[in-house]
Amino acid sequence: MTDTLTLPAHIENGLVQLDAPLPSGIISVEVRVRVADASRPRRSLADYVRSLPVGTRTVEDIDQQFREGRADRL
């Protein structure tokens, strides 16, 4: 069985650029890519958050939940 490693990388100007050096002893490299689904365009996190419905909790409700959570850890 062949051992495999996952190395961080990104695509820059159409080329795969490693974000970390290759470890010693590497004898071959294969690249696996994920293809974006063109029928489902990616949105930014900010766009996603803006699309959520307005919440019903008040600032006081949220603060109380934080206080209770912190009290549980004591």
C-alpha cells in the first residue's frame, strides 16, 4: 500500500504552487483537483450572512446565554 500525504497548495496564474516544501523521500507526485460547479456560483461569506433572515433574539438574550455558558465552566 502506498502512503499518501496532503500538501497545502493553491493555483496561481494557472499553475499549482505548493504552500509548503515537499518532504524528503518523495518519489512521485499526482495532483487531484476539485472542479467548481458552474451551475452553482460561489458566494462570499458576507453575501451568505446578508441573505440570512433577521434574527429574533435581543442583545440581552445573547449576553445572558454567554454568561450562562461561562458560569457552566467555573
